[in-house]
Amino acid sequence: MEITLPAMLAIAVTTVTGAVLLSRAAESAGRTRQLGLAAGAVGGFAGPMLFMLPLGFCTFGPEQGAADIILGYALLLSGAALALRIAWTLIDPVAAKERTRSQDTTTQGVFKNHPYLPWVLLSPTLIVLVVFLYWPAGRTLTLSTQLVRLGAPQSVDRCVSNFTELVGPTSPTQVVITLVLAVTLFFVSSRLSRRGTADAERWASYTSTAGVAALLFMLYLVWSVESPDYQRVYLVTLIISAGTVVFGLMISLGIAYLAYQPIRGAGVYRTFLIWPYAISPPIAGLIFFVMFDPNAGIIEHWLNTLFGFDLPNYRQSALLAQIVVILASVWKTLGYNLLFYIAGLQTVPGDQLEAATIDGANSWQRFRWVVIPALSPITFFLIVTNLTYAFFDTFGTIDYLTAGGPAGATSVAMYEIYRVAIPGRDLGRGAAQSLILFLGVVALTMWQFRSTGKRVSYGS
């Protein structure tokens, strides 16, 4: 491991900047300037090491390209920002008071005189997490920096080339302008949300959404025409995920509202509607594979019998293949969404519906202005869970339904990871793409909590 001069200068800058920022923040918050100075210096120095030490500062080597060096600086600054955030949380007087208050209100339970007993009881769960979650996650991080072939006895370190090879030579000016626009929108959203007014919250949500759109467009520019494979995967993932979440929630809410009506046999109808939740994604793919078969499928038979229309072969049409995958994914999640929406409809205040009826509201107006706001907590939860399903669990459906075809039109990010790592036998590149997918889902989930989550009403 050799620390180059650019890396040393960058770490020196983050150390000095962290010391200055936290010393001023500590002084304005009533803490001593020396405490903020020390915490900022430690955070600014230790943060970059969080990513650079495992990589051995390889991103700043003489053989690395411009993309590797830029990614190295991004990792270095991200580590510094994370460490400074943690350091400020530890010395923040408001946060310290909240931690003390939470500790003071904690009641002593049955483990008061047996401090090690909880760890003994939790040990089976902790062992399972370490063996099946944390160790594979650490192994994925290691594989993402190596050239590893499936079945090969040895591996070669590649630094961050598995990540940077996905980036095409897009015009830096376009990327920088889009990134600056996204950061500006997020900053404006943060400032607006601090005002606390309803109008400010609404505009903060709009600007935050625009910031996410700018980031997505920036990624589209990064995966330019010189990286057509991953650019295609990026677009397909967005299309299928958005279609699954949007149409899935809309259809589920409509069916749940109808199934909740007081009709004879409603319990039987609800049971049958929830059944698809018990079916695995591969089975859902097989069912729709048979239904939409252009030669013997029941959809083809119905269309031909009723309308004299021959269904095109979805295995040869990119648009139709994506529609079929979305339909299969929506049907698979239908039971899960219905289960929560039917339960949520039982909590809708009846007095509000009655008051709306007395005021002259029709069925649609009651549904729009009473039912939907009352279901906002459940809708927010389902957006997050359906988004996670769309990114990760559609693999089985796609594999059995289209196998990523035609011509990669249904190859989402999760399926592309499998295609690269297993049939392609490139475990290093597959691990790198899996980390990109994971970070993307985490970023979208955080945005959901910061934007949609603020508009959720938990009151009656």
C-alpha cells in the first residue's frame, strides 16, 4: 500500500476542513471550540481511511484512469462526510440530551442482574445474520474489487475497475451541470422543510423529487452510448420497477375498496384475491408464460374468439414483453397489497365518511378526500416494500417468463447481475453491479422517507 501525494493532500484538506467546520458548529451550539476542533480533525482524517485503507489507496495509482481517480476522490469525501456527521452527532448537545432522556426512561426488565443472558438468547439469530448476511456482504465487497472467474482457483485485484468500466466517456460538462442542479435542488428542499409550514413542505417535496429526477438523468448520461449494455439495463429497470409499483398499488387499492363493500360472500372473495401472495415469483412467471403463449395460451384463445384478434408473440416484442412482466409482477404482489389495504380500510373513520356524505360529497370525492388520506401510512409502507420487490424479487418471474429477452428488453439490474456472474462467470463484475443496485435502492428508500414520508398522516 502506497499513499500518493494527491491522496495525502486530499486527506489533509478533509482533516483541516472538518476541524474548522466542527469547531465553529460546536462553539455556536454551546460546546467548547477545542472539542469541536478535535472531533472534526479526527473525523476528517479517519473518514477517508474507511474506504481507502481496504482499497490500499489503489485509486490514486499511476496506472489508474481518470474515472478511477474521480471515484477515489468521491469515496474519500463520502467517508469524510460520514465520519464528520457521526462526530457531530456525538458532541451535539441536543442529541446528547435526547440520548440521556431515552436512557433515563428505559425501565429495568428481567435481565437487570443477568447482563449477558440477552446475548445468549440472541446468539442463534446473530449467528444466522453473520453467516448468511454480514459475511456474504463482506465477501461481495471483496469480490467487487477483484477479477474473479467462476471456478477459477485464483483472483487478481482490479481496484475499482469493475465499477468504472460501466461508465462511458460522457461529456463531463453535462454530468457536472446535472450534478450541481441536483445538489442545489436538495439544498433548497432542505431549507424549505425547515420552515415548518404546509406550503413549504409541499414545495420541499417537489424540489426533492426534481433533485432525484436530476440524479437519475445524470446516471443516464454517465452510462452513455459507449456503455449501451448497462444503459439499457438502467432504463429497463426503471420502466419495469415503476410500472410494477404504480399500477400494482392503483389496482390493489381499487380492488380492495370494492372487496371491502358489504356484499354477500365478501370473505370468500377476499380469500381468493389474497391467494397470489402465496405463490413464488418463478411460479408466477410460469403461469403467465402459459397464459400468454402465442400458440396455446388462454389469452390468445380469448382474444381470437371474442374479437378475432391474434395476440403478437411477446417473446419477439420488447414493449409487449415488458408489459407481460409488469402484469405478472403486479399479479404476484396483488395479494400482499390487498391484505394491507383491506386492513387499512377498517381504520377509515366512519364519522368522516358520514360527514362528507352529509356535505354532498359523491362516492369519488369521499374516496379521494377521505379514504386515500386515511390510507397514507399503509400506502407509504407499500411503496417501499413494492419498490424493493420490483428491484430484487422480479428475478424469478423474468427468468421463467422471458429470460431477459427479447434482446435484453426485460433484463433488469438483478437479472443482469445473474447473467454476468453465473453464465458469464465474472463474479467480480457481478458483485460490483450488485453493490450499485443496493446503493440505488437505499438512496430511493431514503428519498421516499424524506419526501413521501413527510406527507403521511398518522392522525385520525
